[in-house]
Amino acid sequence: MNKTDLLNQLSSTPEERLLLSKALDQMQLADLRSVPTHTGFLSPAEALAVERLTEQAEPVNHVFLGGFQDAERRRCCFLPSWQEPEDVEESELVSAVRATWFQSHPLTHRDFLGSLMGLGIKREAVGDILVSEGSCDILLLPELQFFVTENLEYAGHEKLKVEAIPLENLHFPQPKIKLVRDTVPSLRLDAVAAAGFNISRSKLTDFIHAGKVTVNWQTVTRSDYAIEEGDVIACRGLGKCRLAEVGRVSRKGRRNVTMERFI
């Protein structure tokens, strides 16, 4: 299958087509020059798209790395035939800086991302942003580490102190999770998500049909899509939740579910 046909088959939007075109170029370059090549940081949805690309294109060794095991945003490294994934040094693909400030005002992920974008840094150059109380660890391209330590001075209205840190010293904030226990008539997307976000099923259906809902980072536009235990549901404007546990069926035929809502 040639490049055009492959991109036509795998791309659903112009943005996804551009992403996969660049990834395919990197894959072919790794094979042609026999050197490792890589993407920028990919969102979970983008990483899934690139994974589908690697399955359909010519076989090539690759590995996704984001600085730590459960990183959400990761880079894909395409490897030449002589290199194995376990041989890749993660620190060659990902670096980290830590920003600290006086704890008089809490800062958010959005504060730091906005400040980085204000420096002219593109989103694909930044990995996960780990905000804790009084500190924030930022994963980024190694070539930007010095630039960020020298130029990232403020987030929100807070003055920052920024220093480079090794990946093994990362601070991981405790996720804030609210447990939601409810019963649903079925494990359809509209029913499960409405319970998780505590909104009406009709309103959630509107979000689904508008393309604002993802399951495991893939957009789903079918209200009757079957949800399974462990699936992560996100809705633009509402946040993210996970179907943590599917319980027994009640006497009235409804299914007991436990949701984890990220707040």
C-alpha cells in the first residue's frame, strides 16, 4: 500500500493525516539511514493513531517513552533493525525541570502550559506536567531543558524558581478521585457516562453526537457503544471518569457500577 492510500485509510481528520504523514516519514528515515528517529510528545489519542500506523506500514521496531512508566504524553521512537527497544535510553528522549514557588496561591496545569506556550514552545515539545503543592515537574524535549530553566519565570502571577532534575527524581501528585456508585440500565456509553458525570442521559447523548466524548482516548459518536470495566471516558467540558467496577445485576435488572471521577 502506498503512502497516500495508507494515510487515506488511517486518517479521519486533516490534523491526524498530518500527524501520521510525519510519523511515516520518521519510520522510513529510521530504516533508510539505520538510525533511531522520533516523534514529539503525543497525546494518548495520537499515540493510538501512530500505533495503528505501525501495524499497517512496513514492520519496524518502536517504543513509546514519556519519562516515567505511566506517562500520558509519550514520544514514539522508531528503531533501526540493529536496535532493540530495551536499548533506548529514556533520558536521551525526555528531560525534566522542576518549578517551585511560594505556596500562597495554588497553580494549575493550565497555568504552566500557558506560560510555556507564551515562550513560543509548541505543545508537542512538552510531555506530562505534574503539578504538586508548591512544585511542578515538567517533562520536555532534552534540547529545551536549558532554555526553560533560563526563561520560565512566571506561572499565573507567581514567580518561579526553575531547575533541571533527573527523571528518577520526579514528584508524582496524588490524583484527586471521587467515587461514584450508581445503577445503570445497561453498560451503554450514554448510560455509564451520564452516571459518571452526574448529568442527564439526554444531555450526555448530545455531547456524544457532537463528537465531544472519547473512550480510551478515541472519539465515539454512538450512544449505544458498549463500555467495559476499566474503560476511561472523557467529555469535553466535563472532565474524565473511569468505570472502575461492574457489580451485580439488581432485582430490577439494573447493573451496579462504581465510577472513578477525576477532579
